[in-house]
Amino acid sequence: MVNGPAPRDSDAAPAHAGGGRRARAVGAAPSFGQPKLNPFGDLPTLQHLSARAARLIRPAVEPLLRRELRCWAEPLAVQRFADYRAERGDGLTAWLPLPIAAAGAAEPAGAALAVLDGGFVLEVLDLFFGGMGAAPRPLPAEFSPAAEAVVERLGRALAGPLRTAWEPLARVDFAVGRMDPGGTPPAGIEADDAVVVTRFGLGTGDAGQGSTRDAAAGAALDILYPVAALKPFGAALTGKVVDNPEPDPAWRTALTRAAMGVGFPVRSVLAEPIVPLSRLMNLQVGDVIPLSIGATVPVFVGADRLGEGTVGTSNGRAAVQLTALNLRQDPDR
């Protein structure tokens, strides 16, 4: 297990069916002859990314649950997939593949798994249709098409924050795959495959209030990374996390070129005569409004005054020659 800071007692939430906080052994006795589950060693980098993702997941799922949430990342664990399944039990579970592809890669490097408790999914479904967040008891044997759509929406709500959280480490895209409505894991992962389990806890301040159980009280969203899918990012995972990485020179050059091509409206006001309302009401075609043009005229960029200039001609067209610039001294403007 990768050790990480335990959440505060005030963040504790009651256990949700198939989820909630679970006790994880700090380490297991070595089994000779068995392949090493985690070839990366300690994973503080991935733990750091999970903490960043938790801050981004909260605003992404709040609209689906229609309430303010707390979201935290629990310490990582590396397990055999069979052990993880046994730990979850046989309850209805949504196993949603999230294909992982590095930027520019033609094919995904593998797929993460978003694992959602069936009761939580059905509570969110009830909220979506205007209910109080109550799931049927007992749970059905499989997900309905409407529940599948909710799982897909939850998957999209997770994919965006995960993509953003990974940016300091690598440019990784998370897509949303198709789940089995019967609650069966995808065929691409084997029982003996090692997976890195990242768990995000959800909680609210009013858990237990109301006539029905809070849909987010003690809920947990698990993201499973097969170790094989993380191998292309092994060097980055074992390195140091940099919150503000040096931008790619080619990307920065392209961004600068694009920014320099943005157009701004430049205008000059030659005169602003003041005309009484009585005359304005009696204006007719052919009337003349006298203009008094000063030695200099103001020049604006958008709504900001750029400076002043004199009116003349250039290459046969009217033009303004700048004679003074209003340069801002405030570096924040």
C-alpha cells in the first residue's frame, strides 16, 4: 500500500453498500514464486494526482447529486483483481471502462475502470428523475438502460477531472467506454492482474437527515488502474511531481503565435458635438451638424483609451498619427 495522510475524523462517513472506508493492510508477507504486484515501488506521485483529482471531482458530480459535497482521496492500494472483487462482494456493481491514451497515441495504452456501487447509481438515477435519492430494495439483478445512462454520465464527470489531474505528469486522455448492464467486469482484465486502487470518498454535512438516506452519504467511487496500463507512464510515476511544469516549447510557440493573431477593434472619435433635444426632434434630411475637430483626437482599443493622435492621410486613405500613448503602469492590467 502507498501510505498517505488519513482523512480527518470530521470527514468520516458511514459505510455505503459495497463502498465506504475499508481497512487496508500496510503490507503483505512476500509470497515466493509469485510475480511482483507493483513494479513501480512506492507511488507518492499517483497519490498526489489522486488528491488533485478529488478537488476536481467534487464540482463535477455535485450537479448530479444536487447538493454540496466533500470529496477526498483515500490511500492507494495495489491488489490482485480477484482480491478486489472478493472484497467488494457480489452486490450489483457498475464496471465502466475508461480507456487511457497518451497524447498523440494511435491506440489506448489500456483502460482504467470506474467502479460504482449499484445502490449509489440507482440513488443518483432517482435524483435525476426528481426523487429523493432512494434506491429500490432489494437491488435488481442488472442495470436498466436509464441506469446505464447515469453510469455513463458519472463516467464523463470523472474522466474530465482525471485528465486535468494528470496534466502535471503526462498528457493523458480518458475516454468513456461501455459497461455490461449485468454488472460483469470487462473481459480484458484477468483475476491475477495487479491493479492500483484509487478510492474517492464522497460525503455531505447533512448525512442521515430527511426521510430517505442521502445518496452521497458514505459513497465511494473507485478508479482501478491495471499495472500493465500504467507501464507507459512508469518513468513519470516514479519521478517527482511538478505542479507547474515547464511548458513544451512548441506548444508555447504555437500559443504565442495564435495570441498574436487575435484582432482588436481600433477606433478614433473625431468629434462629439452636443445638440439640444429640441433640435434633434426637428432634424430633417439635409440638415447640417457642425463639427469642431481639435488638434488631437482620442484613439481607443475596444473600451480602453490607447492614446491621442492627429488626423491626416496615408496612401490616399484617412489616418491618425499617434502623438501620445496612455501606457498603464499597473502590471496587473
